[in-house]
Amino acid sequence: MATLNPEADALIKSEDPFHPANLIPELCRGFYTLGWVTGTGGGICIRVRDKVYIAPSGVQKERILPDHIFVLPYPQPNPHGDRVFLRKPPHNLKESDCTPLFWNAFDQRDAGSCIHTHSQHAVMATLLWKEETFTISHQMIKGVRIAGTGAALSYLDTLEVPIIENTPVERDLKDSMEDTMKRFPNAAAILVRRHGVYVWGTDWQKAKTQAECLDYLFEIGVKMKLAGLPTVLN
Amino acid sequence: MATLNPEADALIKSEDPFHPANLIPELCRGFYTLGWVTGTGGGICIRVRDKVYIAPSGVQKERILPDHIFVLPYPQPNPHGDRVFLRKPPHNLKESDCTPLFWNAFDQRDAGSCIHTHSQHAVMATLLWKEETFTISHQMIKGVRIAGTGAALSYLDTLEVPIIENTPVERDLKDSMEDTMKRFPNAAAILVRRHGVYVWGTDWQKAKTQAECLDYLFEIGVKMKLAGLPTVLN
Amino acid sequence: MATLNPEADALIKSEDPFHPANLIPELCRGFYTLGWVTGTGGGICIRVRDKVYIAPSGVQKERILPDHIFVLPYPQPNPHGDRVFLRKPPHNLKESDCTPLFWNAFDQRDAGSCIHTHSQHAVMATLLWKEETFTISHQMIKGVRIAGTGAALSYLDTLEVPIIENTPVERDLKDSMEDTMKRFPNAAAILVRRHGVYVWGTDWQKAKTQAECLDYLFEIGVKMKLAGLPTVLN
Amino acid sequence: MATLNPEADALIKSEDPFHPANLIPELCRGFYTLGWVTGTGGGICIRVRDKVYIAPSGVQKERILPDHIFVLPYPQPNPHGDRVFLRKPPHNLKESDCTPLFWNAFDQRDAGSCIHTHSQHAVMATLLWKEETFTISHQMIKGVRIAGTGAALSYLDTLEVPIIENTPVERDLKDSMEDTMKRFPNAAAILVRRHGVYVWGTDWQKAKTQAECLDYLFEIGVKMKLAGLPTVLN
């Protein structure tokens, strides 16, 4: 098990604005402006090789500081035991409730970053698409990559985003998210009914741009559905 | 009665960005961006133990300065008499019209902060829910706390926010708000029909994150209602 | 006719952020963010006693500089002759096309500031209220003042905003706006069908907060109308 | 063919905030806020006489730096051969996929700037106007210029924006965009069905203000259509 000593703080101290401990606060401020993480919900984690950087749970996402960031080893030494940390922030903070879900993106897709939003476009999509997947075609889906980490989709493809059912406790989504990622090996994201979405990419830039593309598609899809327009063309 | 002398200004002068006299202006700028306090309506007050910090009435909420902040003792020495101040700003400013309503949150719930918004999502919710309460379930209500200061609600609970009828003068809402808070001891907020909402928490962070959660729920609830979707599941 | 000499520039140079030549650029940036003045449309003028400060026509309203500001004497020495200036900016700029309309607010209501927006809420209100006035009651109209410069309206009053028909050239609205302001002496603003709204107040703060209140009311009124809710209660 | 040498970087280094290499990053940040270029889509190019400044493809448009900007000669020495550059950025960046479409605006309209957005208002307009053009009248269309570079339209004119069908690869739109610009010599922009819009002007200011006017008109047109209001009056 990793020891927590003063040197651990070196893991989150950097002058580089692109260091994960600096990026996560900045990106979360942007997500707050987009309405993705209001009321402490949602967030982003970044993995750089064998280290994962995660924001705390239950805090105002637009006010995170580098000092609030958790660092965990990847993979975890004991996947089914207690979670191991390389660095914990002070103030009795707890790591994000999304941690097991973020781990799915690392384990199942070798992702370098995972974003979770409570975007109302995503939630409305899960309400208006009562079936197992959100589907749309003939829109600007080429910003989305197959499996979230592969080749770009084409305008002529149909994007299919699986929707899993929500549970009261975030970590209880882990197994159904994992199963669904296996059943839909090309899925670039997982929607959670009445809750939000998980999106990932090979690095934070790709995770973020795919999260934006998908949110755009959820938004236009919802508008089309409400206007009586078909969202999939043959 | 508190005397107003030059030392009173020390109550609102601080280098600490988290001092209430600095926080209230900053938070109100954020609320303005969210559309919660346009046209001088709405605001936030913060109570730290025996001192209450309140913004002035009728001013542009995105342009408040620390010098504009009122400080009042809590509890008031003479609850039914003239209001007593520890510090008054210059310029003939008057304390927020919401003061008696904010006091309800302190007296009834031991709150440390109370937020009032004119959010259109809140107002539309009071128009589309013609009954006595706004209700929603199976949404991200876990950011809301029972009574506004207790344990978090669960995804499986039904959130119920009472709606009181508006009056032409803000202070005339005091009694019906107080009665309603007593009749609904678990209520985390009070909606005012055709007017807005009052939300509170044990401190400013919790008041703010709950105000965001509730506004999110009013917004998604209104969207669902207009799309013909049920907002409460059994 | 006023001469234009180097000293004229002193009229628009000030370190005071509340000087009209500094305020107009700042306020227009805010209006741009609100969607009120995109594509060079709309703006604000400020009158301080015998001097009127006006932005140029046809420029990006979020990029105005103090050096772009026109200064005109009030009243004009020759109301029916050529317009007289105390200061003109360089670069062949022309004063705002709204100048004659702003003058109506000074002449008819003794206003100290007038704001013109192309807000989509205002335009949609003029499309959904096909009659001569936009009307709403039992909303937060108490931020609006009778005639735009008098006492505040009450929650129990019905707000009535006259709508005039648009013309291809802005200055051709002058007479119908003036007539309508006389026929509706209590009107706090004039809507222009398929175009936008003119709002005024005794100073820039009151003009701005009333413009925000009215825009809020146009927005909620449009939402109510589209949801089939009555906007005036008896 | 242009050689790429260290001096080429002088083309994108300037202290002047209005230098194209500084303007493009700033303008793209603004477009991101407007929702026009999320997820790396869309952008702006600027032509100053014989030099064209273009942003890279597939990058986050709100994070462009001057160092990322491509400079190309205009006209191209070999229009049907390999594209020639005066300056290429490092990092294996590729010039915007929109380059051939931007070129249409230069060649067909002698434009000094061209903007491409994925605005949802534009996309919804192409879905609700199933015919060959988007049309609207009696709105604030006077900010739009005939052919994008000529005289201003009047309130009494009917604005007509052609809609071309999308293709999976951006460059394959070149010929149909060019044909359509020839068939509609007065068109101020070209909509692309299910994709977005191309807008141009004689310089970046006019391209930007026209893009704002047109986006405003797409937005109000969509709202009117959804509310059952006619968008063209006789």
C-alpha cells in the first residue's frame, strides 16, 4: 500500500498548466459554465500512464484547487480490496463517487481520461429514447470515435449510445456499465437513464472534444424528437 | 441597540476572499450570470454564528461591493421591534427586502446561509405545478438535503418542494413561509408562486449547491412536463 | 454649430469607470453576452444633464472603445436642423441610428439613459401578442416603474407595453414612438414589432435594471403563452 | 513552392491584437462561448490581400494559439495541385478541413474572411426548411449584405439562404457550394443540411457581424416555425 507522506504533494504541484492537477480545476470550471457539473455533480479524471488524478466528491466543481486532487496508482495493487492512493488531499475530502466508473473506462477501453456530466441534454435523451440505446445519424457525428478511442465515425454511420438504468449509489453502476461496454464494444459513451453520461478518450483533449460532440448530438437529437423529426435516416 | 461607529466598517473589511463581505459580491455576480438575480431581484445572505451579512435592496446584484454589505446581530435583540444593525453601508442603502424571509431559514432550520432567486425555471415550475407542491422523483435529487440541513435525499425518494402564494410586498411572505416550513418539516426550499424560490443550507457552500441542484430539478421537471413525461414514478 | 477641436476629446477621457464614455463600452459588452446587441444591433446612450453620450452605428457593440463615443448637447440648438455635436470620433464613424429614438426618451420622459435591444424575447413577444400591447400580470413586475421614471409597479398591477410597427429605417420610428409614448403616458418601454424594444430610466442604472426586468417578463410571457398559460389574471 | 524556414514564423508573430494570427484564437474563443465550434468543429479564416490565415483541423477551437496558425498564399500558385504554404505550425497539425470551402468565398465573392459554424440554430433551420433555401422576411435582416459583400438588405426584402446537402468529407462540399454560390449570386451565406453554415464578408468584422445576424435569424426563424408563425410575409 502506498504511503502518504509530505512528498506526495509533489504529485499535484506543478507550474505547467497542462499538469493534470492544474487541468482538472480549469476544465471543471469550463464544465460548470456548460451546465454539466452544477451542484457538485459530475467531473473529469485524467490518467497518465500509471497515475490517475481524480477530483474530490461533493465539492463545488468550479472551485476545485490542485490541492484537492487525489492521485491513485493504476492499476490498483488490490483491485477487489481497499482503494490505494499515492496522494490524498487534506480536509477529510473523499475521492469522487465516480471512481469505479472512471476505472471501467481505463480497464475496458484503455482510456486516458473520462468525463461524467449531468447535462440536461443527456438526461432528456435518456427520457425520450425509452429503448436501450440513443441513436442518431446524418449529423456531425464524425467528432465521435468508435469505442471512444478508435477511428472516427462517418456522417453516414448511425451513432448508438447505450443507456443503462440508474441506481441510487453511483458505485452500483459499475457492473452494468462494464457489462454494457462489453456488449457494445463500439460504444463511445454510456448514458445513465435520468442521471447523465460517461464519456472517455485516449487523453483529456479527446475525452473533452468527444464529450462536447456527444452533448451536441444529445441536444440536437432532443430538439428533433420534440419537433417530430426522425433522428435516424435509412 | 447597536451603535454605528467607524469601527463597524471593520466587520466588512477583509483580505480573505471567503469573508462573507467578499463572498456575497462574488456569489451574486455568479448568480447574475445564471439568470437568478437580474434586475436587482434575489440575492444571498450568510450567517456566521451571531452575525448576519446581507446585501442591499434594489441594487444591481452583479455590482455589489463589500462596502454595500449590512451586518446584523443574530438573534435580533428585539425580534418584534425595530431591526438592529452592527454595520450599515453609506449612500442611504436599505437592507434586502428578503431579510425577514432569510430570518425564517435561520430560525426554523438553523441555516447558515439562504439564497433567493427569481429563476425562470422556478417560476415556470410554480405555474405548471398548480397544486401545493412541486414534486419529482428518479432524478439527481441526491444533492438535496432533508429539511435543507439534514441527510441527503436518495434517488428513490420523491422530492417535494412546497409552493406558497405570492404577495405584493416581500415581507408579507414571512408568515406563510414560516407556517409552510413548519407544516413541511422536511422541505429543503420554499417556492413562491409567480416569483421565485428560497433555498438554504448549513453554510454558503451547501446553500449554493442545493440551490443549483434544485434549479436543475425545476428546469428538467419543466422540460419533462412540457414534453408530456411524468415527473414522479411509483 | 459646435466646433470640433482637440479639447473635445477631453469629454470622453476619464479614469472614472462610471464616466459615460467608459460605461457605454462596458455595458455594451454585457448586453452582447445577454444576446441583446449581436450583429451591431442595439445599444445604450447616457445623458448627464446637458450632454448626451452615444455609441457609433454599425460597429461590433462588444468592442466599443471610449474613443468611439459621440457627445451631443442636450437640448439640440436646432431640433429640426442638422444634428450638432460636441465631440465626434475619428474613422468616419456615424452616430447610432437610434439617436432620434433615444431623444424621444429624453424629451417625453426626461430620461437619463435609454437602451435599445434586439432581444429575441422582445421580438417573440411582439409576434405572439398580435394586438397593440404586450400585457402581463402577477409576475415580478415591481422592478418596472410607471412611465419608466416614476413609482414602481405592484405585483397586482397589469404591465402594459405598447407595440409599434417597424419601419425599414430606424429614424422613421421616431414619430410613431413619440405618439405612442403620449397615448400611453404610463408606458415604461416601447416594443417594436419584429425588431426589439426601447427602455429608459432616470439614469443608466435604472434604465439597465428595467431593461433586465422587462426582458425577463417578455421571456416568461413567451414561455407561458407557448405553454398555453394565461399571462393576465383578473 | 513556398519554402518553410525559420523566418516563416514571423508571419504569425505580432504584438498587434488585430493581427490575424492573434485574432483567430480570440475570435474562436468567442465562437466557442456561442456554441458555434464545440468539439473542434467550425472556425474562421482571414485573408489579408495575398495571405490567408487558417486554423488547424481537429483541435479544440477555444485553445488555439498563434503558433498553431497556417499561412497560405492567395491565390494558390497551383490551384489544382498540392496546396502551398507560407508557414506551417509544428506538431504535425493539419490545416482546417474547411480550407477548400473558405477558398470558395475568396474566389467567388472576393471575401476577406469566412466563418464556418455548427450552430444548432443553423442545423435546425436546415431540418425545418426542407426545401432548397431558408427564407425569412420582416425581421432584422438589414445587418446582412447582398452576396455577403454588397449593399445591406432592407427590412422589406426576403432573405434567402441556399441549403446544400452534406457529404461525409468536408472538401467534397466544394463543388456544390461553388455551384450554389453561382446560381444564387446574391446569397450571403451557404447552409449545409444537418451540418452548419458558411458565412463570409469583405473583412473579419463584417464576416463576424453577418454570422451573428444570420445566426440570430436562423434562431428566430426556428422559434417562429415551431410556434406555427409564418416566417415570410407578403
